[in-house]
Amino acid sequence: MSLLNGSKVIIIGDRDGIPGPAIEECAKAAGAEVVFSSTECFV
């Protein structure tokens, strides 16, 4: 059983760091349901 199994998550990635789609794939692999995923630029 996974730590995130059955959880709903919101993902905000960073353009210069780890982008949202990469985090999204990891969360899905851990069993989470991705409700929202985005990559933002923080300056």
C-alpha cells in the first residue's frame, strides 16, 4: 500500500526547478489522484 493511495493532490511545480508534470507522474505512481497540476514561474 502506498502513502498517497486514494489521496487527492494539487501540484504546483516551478519552472526553474521541478516542473508540474514530473511531480504529477510521481504522485500518480504513488497512487494519488491529481486534481490540479501546474508549472509556475516564481520571481
